[in-house]
Amino acid sequence: MRGVARKLWSALGMAVLLGPKALLQAVAYAWGRDRLTPRGPLSPWQGVGPPVGLEPVPGGVRVRFPEAALEAVFLGEDLLRLAWSPGEEVPPYPLAEAPTPWEPQRLEGGRLLRTPRMALWVGEEGLELRDPQGEVLRREAYPERAGPAWRHRVALRPGERVLGLGERASPLDRRGGVYRLWNRDPGGSYGPGEDPLYLSVPLWLSLLPGGGGYLAFYENPAEGWVDLQGEEGVVAFLGGPFRYYLLPGPLEAALARYLRLTGLPPLPPRWALGFHYARWGLPTRKAVEEAVAGFLGRGLPLRAVHLDIDHMRGYRVFTVDEGRFPDLPGMVGGFRKEGVRTVVILDPGVKAERGFPLYEEGLREGVFCRLPSGAVFRGPVWPGPAAFPDFTDPGVRAWWGGKLAAFLGMGVSGFWLDMNEPALFAAWGEPTFPPSVRHRLEGQGGDHRLAHNLYGLLMARAAWEGFRRHAPGVRPFLLTRAGFAGVQRYAWAWTGDVESTWEGLRTTLRALLGLSLSGVPFVGSDIGGFSGNPPPELYLRWFQLAALTPFFRLHSARWTRPREPWRFGEEVLLGVRWAMALREALLPYLYTLAWRAAREGRLLLRPLFLAGGPYGEEAFFLGEALLVAPVLEAGARAKEVPLPPGGWYPWGEDGLLEGPAWVRLPAPLDRIPLLVRSGSLLPLLEGAGLALHLYPGPEGAEGEVYWDEGEGEGPHRRDRFRLLPVPGGYRLLWEGEGAYPWPWEGVGLRLFGKRLLGAWVEGKAYPADAGGVRLPPFREAFLEVKGP
């Protein structure tokens, strides 16, 4: 009876969300899907037995067991691949490179393989990953099999924290929980503890009690789970290849190496780092234009507007309802003249309707996923019954990517990929394809068990490749709800349909940090939550947090009250203005961080413990210079903030705080605690120019600025600045490189911690005022200061 009750409750929710017709489709689909879903338990788990033979192979060793074989190969001094056989193979979609074997030192009859960064010990009962000093980082037992399924156990020591695993609505330390590796739409609204969510990544980070650690990445897209409830962690997959990679710490270096393996994120167009506005429920061109005019008319800097499914003709993908959105190219072009780009939503479902050209073409071209019978699979989504492209086929990816050309020709600047878990409307049970649906998998064939978690990744790949093909020389902007390891080389991600509560805000911060620690550096959320009506204080606090995350967007469901900032009163609008002005000022800093992420794999959002700070979830670094402490509780007007070692300047102030320490900082409604690391040099936009905010430490300060034209593939420049203490003040050295000309009139300087009296450049004096001093381009300047 409880199963029936759950089905009825789920159906009631679907009725409210979708309406009666779609509800009937969702019920019919759920019944039909259950008939297509094989049932039955796994066969019993059986161990692979003890090792019975060992032989060298290039870069490593092959170990034979009675029931399996292991090939352990070093792919660098900091990268080890462990591949067990037999297993179901899947094309290596997550990988961006194919590293070659790297020859280790072989000791103790080949049982110990060592590089300058790590070592592998092959024992009688399991494997050990060791650091160069011989200390054990990870100890794992040999695995067990149950048909195509694999699992193994990893020892966990007291105080060890496990991080990563993709997007989770759980504490950042995953110890104590069980997590499903399966992309899933939670259904319009989720809160703390919901699992799984949209974007799973089988990446495990261990933070050991002494501060060391390691990274483990399982290159397996099949459904799995990670059980961290006890003194051992259990990692299991119901199929697919049991192949994984081990990387030694430090964790930030391991994550950078993982990003090189699975793909560095591309440099985004600069406009993407500004403020984006979206709303599901703007049904006409006039409504969109009025919303955009509301921001621009109030001096609120808007960089992009997103068109949700409202713009489509009956929710048919790649269509425009000309009655409600006449002359879409004219609207897009008008927005661009105002400095506002347009982003269009794309869902994968193609309405299964005779006479719909896209569907008819898809049938002729054979692009849709099929059932084992050979019939095209259809499932209910926004336009009704729909067919779904099989993105595991390169020809299908090229077909889909070609459909972007029309929107690109209209001047559209980006695409928002939704419903790509893939999600369907099901009145109960799994809201996705039945496991029996077939996929091509680059020609080798397979079912949805293997392709499900890859669907969002490969939809993003199809859109990326199509964008590059049809708009060469323009940097793509893609936003995706679902993905897998490697999605960062195609798209940004957001945290989906979180509830509009204070708990939802705290859950969002955890999800953002978890995604960053899973190798997805460009992430954000729907300001205020997606599904409800946030009170003014929650809305503002969410806005302040979002302004200091990589993706900064306001978005909500159609049944919510209007969300534009001016609708919450003058006090909230004042706080929103501060947050938006801060974001605009930080664009040179953020763009430089984005360039470093694309070049080096550096994270933008960083938990404090990655840089020597205490473990915690309520404060984080934005880059290396800024410590952000968002307010996450109603009524709070101050916040206890943990300071990592070193000096810290409260934003815009001269006073210096010393860490490690906990400090109580004011948090009035119009702003949140924000601190700058001493020794930092922050590039900020001030008016039409650039200003360097200098926050000296004992050895001065340093920083850099990356800049180019912002969207294409032309020349760029990189400028490095060093502030060195000398008697009476500081020397400021400027080294620039690159063909792009310096785009501002000179450079402004503001000094914190001491009073800046003036500057000298090539024998000419430039007196300072309360706003600092502005200088022409120089190679060396002397700053005269007053203060301790």
C-alpha cells in the first residue's frame, strides 16, 4: 500500500506542475516504463581471489587473479591508471588526452612500483597507494564481481574526509552518507538531503587528518553508488568498465592534473562573467523587453538575458513562436546594442508529431534512440510525446549541432541546455529512459544503463562542436543542467531547481563547492531558489552570494512572484546595487581567474582548507585573493569568520586582521563580509578605467591581469605587477606581454594599510588624493607613503 500511496502523491504533484493532459501522459509512461524495466537482484558477489601471477608491462604491471586481471600503469609521475577485466567497455568520452605509459622504478620483485610523486604496492589482499616517504595514502581490498557489476572497499581512517562526487545536497564531507551515481531530475524543487541530483561525477577526494590526501577518479558512466557510512568506503558500479585513476595530493594540484586528463575549461566570453537574467514565464517579446528595460533603466548592469521555453512554438525545440515573439533577430540585435547578449534554452526532446519538420528529418536521418524492437523510443516532456537524439553517435551530434546555425545567425550568443539528465515526465519511479533503450556508443552499441550519465555530457559536446563549426572565431557559451566527468570542457553548470528557503541557500553553497571540487569550475545557482517566493532578506543574501560565484544569474519558475530586484523595496534594491556594482568592478579579476582556469586548471571557488585554512562550509575563496563569508541565516547582522594563516584586510578598509583566528565581522543587510589576503594586488574596474588595489603584506604584493577583446580568438595581453617595499614607500614594477594594446587610459592605484601621498614616474610627480592616484603606463613607479 505504501508503494501505491507514493505513486498517488507523485501523480498529484505532477498534476499541479503539468496539468491534466501531461499528467495522463506521465502516468501512461510510468506504467509502460515499468514493463520495459528488467527486475531481479544481482547475482551473488564473488571476490576475484588472491594474485596468482605478476608480469611487467610498459609503465606498470599486469596482475592475474583466478577470476579477473588487473593492469596498473603509470601515465606520469603523478597519475596511475588501474584497469580491471573483464568488463563492459564504453568509449572514453570523459578523457581529453590519451596519456602514454611512464616508466616507474620497480622494486621487491615488481610488487612495488615507485615514481618521485607516488608508489603502488601490490599485496596479497589488496593495493596501497603511498607517498614518496612510504606513508600509506590509500589502502583498498581487491574487488568483487556480480555479473557485469563491480565493487571494492577502501579503508577510511579516523578524521579522514571524503569530498567530491559531483553535485550533492549534502554536507561537503560525504562521510556518513550513501550517494547514488546517477543523473536525476528531482522534480521541480529539492532541498537538503535530496540524492541524486543532476550532475554526478565519480571523483573521490580524500583529505587526510595531517593535511595530505589523494584523488580517485572512476572512469565509469554506469549507475553506481558510494557508501561512506562505516570505517570502509564501498564504491560499486552495476556495469561498465572498472577503471580508475589515482593521483596523490596536494588536493589542488591533483584536481589541476585531473582537469588536464578530462579537459581544461575553455576561456569564456567575457560578457558571460556579468549578470544574467532569466524567468520561466515571460510569454512574449514585450514581456522580455520590459524586463530588460527595467534593469537598464535603473542603472543595473545586465550582460545577458535567457529565453526559457516560453519562446518556442508549443515547446518544440529549435522553433520560435512568431506570434508572441515577432522578429526575434530584431529583439536580439536591439539587446546587443545595449550590451545585453541573448541565450536560448534547448531541450533534447523533439516533439513526436507528424508534420513537424525536425521530427520528420530525424526519422529520415535515423538520429533517435530506439527500443530493442527497433522502434523509436518516445517519452513525455514539455511538448508532449517526444523522440530523443542519440548523442553517443558522432553523426547525430553533427546533426544536432547544425541546428544551432539558425539561432547563431539571428545573433544569439549562447545556449542553455536543460532536461538532459535525460529527464522525462513520469508519475512515479525513474523520470528517465527505460534501461533497455539502445544507444550507438560510437558504433559498439549498448543500452541506457551505460549511456544515461553520458547524455548531458554528449549533448553539451554536440552543441559545443556545432557552435564552433557555425560561428568560428566566437567563443561558445553553454550552460548545462546535467553532465559527467569532462563536461567542464564544453559547458558551465548551475544547481538547478533548489527550493527557496534558507536551507536551500545553505544547500546551494555546499553544491557549488562540491561541484568545484569535482572538477566543474564554472558554476552558479538560481538566485532566490527556483521554486518558491523568497522573503526579501533571503533574496538579498542569495544575491550577495551569487555575485561572488562564477555564474551570476537570476531565474525562477513561472508560478513564483516576479523576482526583479526593484520589486523587493528600496532597502533590498540598495543591497542588490552594491552586489552588482561589486561584480562589475571585479570583472578584470574574474576574467584573469577564468584565464588561469583555462590555462592551468586552477579553481575559481575554493574551500578554505585547500589553502591552509580550517575545514568549513560557510566561507570560501574566490580565486586566491578574496575570502567570501556569505550570510546564510535569517536576521544575522554579523558573522563568525575563520581566517586562515596570514593577514586579511576587510573589503575597502585599512585595518589588518591576523590569522589563524576566528573573528566576528559586521554583516549589515546591504553587504556581506569580504576580505582580501595581504600581499594581493586586485585589478578592478573604476568608471571607464582600471585601478589596482594594493593590499601589501610584509614582502609587498603581486598580481596580474589578463585581457583581450573579450569574445574572439585574436591577440591578448598579460600584465604582471609587483609591489616591493623600499625606504619611504614602495617600488611598483609593471611587466606586460602580448600584442593586444593596453585598453585603458593609464592605471589607477589605491593603497590600503598606509596612506598614499603620491607617485613618481620617470622623475615626474603625481600627487594622490582620497581616491588614490592615476598614472600613465610605466615600467617602474615609486609610491611615497605615510604610515607604520
